[in-house]
Amino acid sequence: MDWAFFADQLLTPTDKFVKAFFLVIYMSLISMFFGIIIGAFFALLRLSKNFFFQFFSFLYIWIFRSVPVMVWFVLFYTGFAIAGIFRFQDIEIFNVVIRGNVQAAIICLSMREAAYMAEVIRAGILSVEQGQIDASKSLGMSWWQSMYRIILPQSLRVVVPPMGNNFNIMLKTTALASVIGVEELFLTTRTISAATFKVFEMFLVLAIAYLIITMGWSLFQIIMEYRLNRHEQDPDKSFVEKIKEYFSFSRDIHRDGA
């Protein structure tokens, strides 16, 4: 173990590693954004009374949840190009060049995430009591007004926790994009370790990098859940005390055989 090399790469990483670090974050954020939008669309189709819409939504969700995301990466980026269907080209947006393989990875991650978010959002909508929907109709609200003002705000309490977990998973799933040459953290780490022959040290740095990303998101998720459930919180406790309570294990909980 070369501790000097490890400390140098951890405290002063190369520009390539830093670029890959932020690439993972923005790929995940963009994919999650489109995944939520597309997922909400398919969730509404699943709740439709039209059999064709229900079946189309079910088919989409079934396909994208059943096929590994690595297969979609290769199919969309390499397969489409070889078959002459479509070839991803580098594009420039606001003076930022987005490579073709990054575009393909974002599309695949978004479509895969949409399949999972569709079921999460559908469950959130169904969690709202029918009485509140009937009350909104009695007030003369249209279906869209009822959805926007009554159903969706209340469904957030159910949607946010699994949505946060899905995003946490996506942050790590971006490593699979290395199969189509996306220079994210995993591929960048492999490149540096191959050049320096410091495999253990570099992958230890990689593990810490992922820990930093996921820890940051986990803290943000805790704050979101706290804000959504603040009406259920004890007003006499401070925010720090509530966070400590969130991480504590109750001594009154007994497991089978205890």
C-alpha cells in the first residue's frame, strides 16, 4: 500500500478525476429529471380507464425494468449505429460539448428510471384517499386542478423516499456507462490505475468518492423527508435532535427470538 500516492490522489485528484466526479452528478441529475417527467406520464397512463393506454404503459414498464441497463447502453449507442438506425453525434450546448456516448447514457438512464418512477408515482397517487378526490370534484375542480392542487402535493410524502433511493442507485449505476466509453469515475479510475499500476490505491479513492456523493444526497434526502413530515414532528425538539432520532434504533423494538 502506497500511502503517499493514496493521500495525493485523495486530497489533490487529477483534473480528469474531478471532471469524471461532476460528470456522474450531472448525468444522474439530468436522467432523474427526465425520468420523473416520463415516469409521471406513464403513471397517468396506468391509471387511465382506456385499456390501450394501460397496456402500453404496462408494456413499457415491463420491458425497461426487465432488461439490464448495460444492454440498453450497448443497444442504443453501438447497436443503433451499426444497424444504421441512428448515430449519436457530439453536440454543443452553451459552449459545453456533450459527447455522443454521454447522450446515449443519459437517454438510457432516463428511460430506465421512468419505468421505476412510473410505479412509484402511481403508488403515491393511489395513496390519496378517495374522499379527498370526491371533495375536490364537489368544489368544481377539474381533473387537472384536482391532480395539481390536491393529489400530487399529498402524494409527495409517499413518492419522495423511494425516489431518493432510486436516485442513490442511479449515482452508482452510471459506472456501467463505461461499457460505451463514457469517462465517468469507474473508467477514469481504471485508466489512472493502469498507467500508475496503483490499482488498490486508486479504487480505494474511487470508493471514497462514491461515499462522498451518496452521503451528500442522503443528507439532502433526509432534509426533504423532514420538511414533508414536519407536521408530524414534535415541536419541542430541535432539528438536530430530530436528525439524531432519525438515525437511532429504538430499544423497545424486539425481534423474533429476542
